[in-house]
Amino acid sequence: MLYLAAILIFVGILTIFTRESSFKKGMSLFLAIGMVALILAGCGGSEDDLTKETPTQQEKKTPKLNIKAEKAFTSAENGTVTITGKTKPNAELTLTPSGQVALTTTANDQGEFSFTLNDIQNDGTAVLTSNWEGQDKSKELTYTANETYIAKIEQEKKVAEAKRIEAEKKEQARVAEEQKKEAARVAEEARKAEEARKAEEKRVADAKAEQERQAQAAEEARKKQEAEAARKKSAQAEEEQPSNEQGQMVYITATGKRYHFDPNCRGLNNSNGETQVTLAEAQSQGLTKCKWE
């Protein structure tokens, strides 16, 4: 509306200058046009004021979440990596290292936070996520293992492996010695058992031999007693024989100690020749009757 009023005033001025002969009429027209323009301007302003929205409360803009942190970290000589940064106060943060368990923490009132990774022996990556008032923001990080720490760990591994091998050798030597002692003990027990077995066999054999010897001695004694009894019986029978039997013929050998009535007596089987003499003559030579007759 202001633009329209200005246009009307401009048109009125042009009209005045173009009609110099009727200046008074032109002035009157100019004033009339100006009044109309002012009225129109006033009406337009009022209309604008009515249609214009009155701001009741300026909408609050939600701050955007961000994470301020380095993109690369290096572990210290003790193998720890400290990841620090800044985000919104009291935001919930999660650090997920590759191949490891995720860690969580809460930023302090100034938005500061810190994570510590221990025993880092290899380079790796991690994802850092901040959560604040429904917003999530993530950032990828990298960390590098400290060469001094890696060398230390490798040296410790070598020392530990050397100790393990040494301990294993000692254990093997101990086991071998125990096995040797056990083998010697078993061999000694086997030797003693064998000696005991042989001793028992000898005892049994000796006992059997003694029994056989005693049986043989008893048998010889029995035979001797039987022979003695037979001799005595024969001598007694000879003494009891009539005197005419003294002239009975018997058989003797050159070396024998017996006389035989039967030329076929088994006592003559091994003789080289027999001689026939009287019974009285044989008895006079100290010969006795054959035990087989």
C-alpha cells in the first residue's frame, strides 16, 4: 500500500508540471491525490499490522551433537592407549575397538571424556559413538601400538618360552629318572621273585630227593634185613639138617660167596663157570646159601 501511495503522489506532481496554466487546479488535484495516498497508506499499514503474526515465543533451536577428538592415538610405553575428547555435557559414549569388547562412559559437566585401552600389542581401529538427547554421532579412530612396548612383550615371551622349555626338560628328566628307578625296582623285585622261585623249586627238589633217598635207604635196609633174616634162617636150617646132607653136592663160583643147589639158579646167570662141591666143603669155605633158593 505504501508503494501505491507513492505512485499516486508522483502522478500528481507530473500533472501539476504539465498543466502550468491551471496551477491552482493542479495544486488542488495534488493535495487531493496526496490525501488519498496518505489514507491508502494508513489503511495499508493497519491491514499489514492486522495480518502480520505477532511472535509469541521464539522457537528454540536444538544444538547439534558433535565430537571433538583426535583421529589417531599412540599407546604409551606401558602398552596403554588413552583416548580423550569433548562432546555434549553428560552425553553417553561408547568406544568399540576392533576385535575387543566395547567400553562405555559418561561425559562430565564440561563434556570431557576419556577411555583407556590396556595391553595394546597391535595397531587397530575403533568407533567412538556419542548419544545425547536422542542424537547419535560416531567417529572412527585409529591407534598405534608402541614399538618399545611390543619389543618388551616379545622379549618377555622369549624369556617365558625359554623358561617353559627349561621346565619341560627338567620335568622330562625327572620323569625319566622316576621311570628308571621304577624299572630298577621292578627288575629287582623280579630278580628276587625268580630267586625265591628257584629256591622253592630247589627246596621241593631237595625234599623230594631226600624222600627218595630215605625211601631207598629204607628199602635197602628192608632188603638187608630180609637178606639177614634169610641168611640166619638158612644157617639155622643148615644147622638143623641131618649130617648126611653135608655130602650133598652144590655149585659155587670162583669169586662168589654163595653156593647153589640148582645149577639153573638165577644167582649163577653172570658167572663165568661153576664148580660142583659138597655142601660141607662149600660151608667150610665160608659160603652161604643163595638167597634166591
